[in-house]
Amino acid sequence: MRNNNVNNYNMVFLTPAKVDYKAVVKAIWSYKRIYAIVLFSTAVLSSLLIICVPRYYTCSIKLAPEYDANVGNSISSLASSVGFDIGGTPSTDAISPTLYPDLIGSRDFQISLFNIQVKNLDGSINTSYYNYLRKNQKEAWWTKFMSYIGTKILPSSKEQRGTDKSVGFNSFRLTKAELDVAEQIHSNVKCTVDKKTDVISLSLTDQDPLICATMIDSIRMKLQTFITNYRTNKARTDMEYYRRLMIEAKRDYEQLRQRYGGYSDANTDVLLRSYQLKTEELENEMQLKYNTYIGMSTQYQAAKAKVQQKTPAFTTLQGATVPIKPTGPKRMSFVLVMVFLSFMGTTVYVLRQIVK
């Protein structure tokens, strides 16, 4: 009986005048049991599959860095006034905001995050970020299975050093486990820079919302510290140099002052001209030492002010907050997409059966 219906539907489809859509729908409806089985099975299997994938959270912050643009512009203006064009110089920094993503993606920066202490939302985890990524990450069952197979096939890939350490990471020679953690940090941390406004956007993805917010704030502070150290490196070197000179000048002045005081006390009542000349000589030398000390002290204070002047200011446009809702996976969307694809595949199969 069903073959006769199929043949009738075929006659309708083969009519060159036009397609009878009602007949098409009726023909498809005759396969409703197949649709029900396929769609129900797809919904159940896709639900079971996506439930195995752990949820993850994303936390983002935005920074507006300060960098010296006046120096380059002033030089350009001065050169233009005498007939030379050296072009615009937006910044005197070797590390401009556009290079911050490369800085965060470097191995040294990633390794500097290993020793940060993290604590999850329910308090069951309190360890370093390295150990957290190594031992406290949820995985889907197929990922665990592939990792197990990998350890059996490649036993030489096991870590050769202890995994519970909190110090002693060597960026020059990383173990396989340390390299895997660094790669995981690289994939979890994103940094983008708006070329028009130089606004830095940092985001981090993690399975725990509190650790997610903690780490993105730590990355912000480490980035600011690195840029501050870079911008003030020359000024801090000069400050330390003048500090040493100031200490030496003060020591020389105090030694000569004690020598002068002792000589004067010992020869208070002496009227000989040679003793008076010696006293004047010591006074002049002491005054020179004092002037040197004052000069070095002034230079030291100026160098301290230069360090403060060179220290950049970062304006936090969007701070870190503990996310409430997970970013993914989108379980409902995944199930709906899989059901839709199953419906389309079943429809193609049914139409091929009908037109045979």
C-alpha cells in the first residue's frame, strides 16, 4: 500500500507543469515515525554530549594607558620651523600599546603568572595558578580518554620535575607540563588594542568565576608594573647613581668636618700663622665637600622627581568583576542546532527515498 502512495507521489514530482507542495508535505509526513526517532535521539544524545563539556566564564577589563606624545610632536614642530619634515612621532616608547598583545603572549609573561595564588568560589581550591591549571581543570570524558591514550603511547612526555613547586620555573628550559600550562594561558588570555583610541581590552576565560576575575586583575597589575619599570628604567638608574654619589659626598664631608673640629680644638690658643693657614685650608676643603654633598643631594631629588614624572598612569575604564552567568558552552543553542541539522539530513534522506 505504501509503495502505491510513493508511486503516486513520484508522478506528482515528475509533473513538469508545477510541483504540488501539498503532496510533498503529505509524502514527508508519511515518514513521521522516522523523524520522531531521529530528532528525539539527536536531542537526547546532543544533550548528554554537551553536559559533559564544563562551563566556563569570561571576565574583561579595559585600560587607557598614558604615554608621552608631546616630545615627538614638539620635535616635529621644531623641525618643521626650520624646513625639515621628520613625520609624526606619536610616542617615544619602544613598547607602544600596539605591542602589548605580543608582550602578554610572551613566554616570560606567561610564566610570571604561574606563582599567583588563586582561590575558587567555594573555597575548595587554594593553590598556585600553575597547580590549578595542572590538577583542577574539569574535562570532558573524551578529552580524558585521549590524554590517557597519549600518556600510554608517549610515556616520555611525563614531567621530569615536581608539579607541586611554587618557585623555580626556568623559562629557558621548560618541561612538557610547564609548556602545556603556558599554552593554556596563551589560549585563555586575550589582549586587543584599539588603534584609534589606544584602549587596551584584556579578557580571560576560566572554569571558576572568582579565579577568572582574580587572574585578569593580576594580569592588569603585572602589565602595568612591566610598563612602569620599562618607562622609568633610565630614571631609576640615574636616581640610584646620584644616591650613591650623595652618600659618598656626605661621608666625605662628615669625615672632614670631624677632622677640622679635632684640629681646631687642639690648636685653639695657637697663634702661629702656619696653624691658621692649616685651619683655613681645612675650612675651604670642608666647604667644597659640603657644596658637593648639596649638589649631589639636589641631583638625587631631581632624579626622584624624574622617576615620578616618567611613571605612567593607567586609567581603568572597566574594572574586573566576578561574572555571574557562564559564557559557555551554549547548551540549548547546541541542542537546537544539532536537532535542526538532523531534521535537514532526515529530510534529504526522505526525499531521496520518495523520488526513487
